[in-house]
Amino acid sequence: MTLVEINFDGLIGPSHNYAGLSHGNLAATRNAGAISQPRAAALQGIAKMRANIALGLTQGVLLPHARPNHRWLASLNTDYATASLPLKAQALSASAMWAANAATVSPAPDTADARCHLTVANLVTMPHRSHEWRGTLAQLRLIFANPAFAVHPPVPAPFGDEGAANHMRMADRHDAPGIEIFVYGVSGGGFPARQRIEASEAVARGHRLDPARTLFVEQSEAAIAAGAFHNDVVAVANGPVLFAHEQAFADKAGVYAALLERMPSAQIVEVPASAVSLDDAITSYLFNAQLVTLPDETLALILPEEARANTRVWSWLQTMIAGNGPIRRLEVVNVRESMANGGGPACLRLRVVADPATIDPRFLVDDALLDHLAAVVETHWPETIDPTAIGDAALINQIERAHAALLDTIGVTNAEAVGLIDSLPSS
Ligand code: SUG
């Protein structure tokens, strides 16, 4: 059994639009009302997956959810035609693309029963995300049906849980026992803290983690106030390396000491505020890079173009690479459409350390499958969406046909589609 890290990227759905639904997510708020490009967005995501495969990484895909979510609207005693514009936007959101918020994952070497545990995030803080969990649960149960996995439903409201975006795992090797770090928020400049400690603790118990190798860490108020609505906007970890902004945590000295005590081999790469301010870190998404281990065991950062465009961030990165640190390579990807809604390269992926042989092969991608996905996107995804025009029946029809064409391409059966679609028929 070979455990490897698999990055499951959320394929950007045909309803991707800028409705400005996420209070505290400054990029999304800034772009509210802009015209989105769902087709270009999905192709950017596919290009990122291709680039990761070319680096020798194992790549998976999570499918967009059926939108609008008719079942959710029905539970609110309305339907898409008669719902208010805000409810329409919430029901139509393509936010399931940000796979880092799909679930928290604890690989088998960390758990008492040696299974890989996944807990679906409840995402209760934001209405448009609060109805993702059913579709996510159905999809994860399909992909990870093998007994090597335990897929758990979300922890209950009101304890907000945002999944892997607020969770980091460090280990000397992917297949060795690791340290799991859960990052929760308390408050931040009037913005909601989306991750509650009660949720993090519940997930850790459900995953049967060793308390001696589990840390619960508070995100700094300053980071939340500056727009870091998830920890993965100010810190990322992989292998023995923690890459973090100086102001990411409420008590950084305590965090670093607790980590080093449990994992003396841990390496902390801290970016000082004097070199990169929180604002620069958040607008450039420096820390929303994918920090990955390449086949030659060196570490690389997969960064958004916005990080290269920021001269302070880029010059800090150049200095880092010129030094003797553990991160040896920088790769730049264009995920602009997702970035404009506050989702960088790391938001778009869920990491699962597992044996690929235990995973439903329809969800593991190679270049040939990506060619098929790109063809479906080119044919069916809307070119643009104006968020004031989401009442247009022809647009909704196109979005629903696009999703059906995708399920067909992946080879999802009708019976499986019922669970995935998570909606009442629109007719
Ligand atoms: O939850 N944006 C997402 C971005 C999630 C980024 N994920 C991570 N950091 N892991 C969010 O705020 C914007 C949708 C809109 O406004 O229409 C949105 O939901």
C-alpha cells in the first residue's frame, strides 16, 4: 500500500459568478457585481491541474454541485422563479469549487483505527455555503467508498467548520504519523470568525486523533480583520515545513514551541510583516500557494500570478529561493477568475493522503480526462454571467444542461446522480 498526497481540485462550475456573498472576504466584496467568465474560470482550473500533473503530482477532481440548489430553496418554501434575488444568488453559487472547504482530512497514519478520516465541513457561517454539505457528503462517499476511508457528516450548527482551510498536517513523510494543527478564530475587526474551536475539537475526536499529536491554535484577530477569513490565506504546511506570516496566529511563540516540542524536525519559514504586510499577503495570496513535495522530495510553491505581480512579495520569494531554505522551487499559475472571489490555488484543492488504488478511478485525472473535461466546458459552460441577470431562465437552463453533460462525461450513473444532484427536479 503506497500512501501519496492526492490533490483533488474542485472543477469550477458553470454558475461561477460575482454576487459578493462572503462578508469578510475582501476580494469577493470588491468584485461584487462584476461580470464573471465561468468558461475561462474552469479552463484556468483545468490548466492548473495539468501543470500539477506535469510536475509529477497525483491529481484528482471534485465535481461542481448541481446549481441552483432546488432542494435547499424548497426547504425555504420557495423556488428559483419566485425566490428573492439574494436567495437566488445563494442557491446558484458555484462556491463548492473551493475544495479546501469541502472537508477536513486526517490520513491513516494519524488515526487510531488506521483509516483515512474525512469530515464534511458544515460551512454554516455563510448562507450560500451552508447548503454545500449534502452534495459534498454524497460525492465524498462515492469517491472514498473503500473501507480504507471513513467519511463523516458535518458537525452540527452553530459550530462553524470550514474544513481543510483551517487545518494543517505536518509529517516527516506523507506516510508517517503526523501532527495535526486545527486553527480556529474568535473575532476579527467585525468580520465573522468562521471556524469555531468546538467544531475543530469535534472533528479531531471523530477522526480518532492522538491528543498528544494534535494542536488547537487561535488565528490572530489582526489576520481576520485584514481579510484572512481562513487560515490558509496566512499559513500553509506540508511535510516538515510550516510556511506562515508573522501575524497568522494569536500566540505565534506558543504555536512554534508546541510544534517543535512534538516534532523537533519541523522547519518554520516565517515571513516578517516588515517584508510583506498582512495586506500584501492577503491581496497576493502568497500563503494560498500549494506547498507540495515533488517526486525528487524537494518542496515547491504553486503560487497565483497575483503573487508575482506584487513586487514586495515577489522579491521576498526571490530572496527565499536564493537562500538555503526547504522550499526550492516556485511555479506560477493563472487562477484569476477564482482569485477575484477570494479563492487561490490552495483553496481550489483538497489534499488526501491515500493509496490511489483505493479511490474511485473516475475521480483521478490524467491529461486525457482533462481533455474531455475541457471539451465539456468549452461546449457547455456560459461564457459570462452578469450577477444581475441570474433570473434569466435560459441561463439557468444552460447551467443545468452543462452539469448533466459533465456527469455524463465522468460516467456517473443515474442512481449516483440522484445523490450528487441534491436537488428536487426543476420541473
Ligand atoms: O468562502 N468565496 C469563498 C472563497 C473560499 C476560499 N477558500 C479558502 N480560503 N480555502 C468564501 O468566501 C465568494 C462567492 C460570492 O461572493 O459570490 C465566496 O464564496
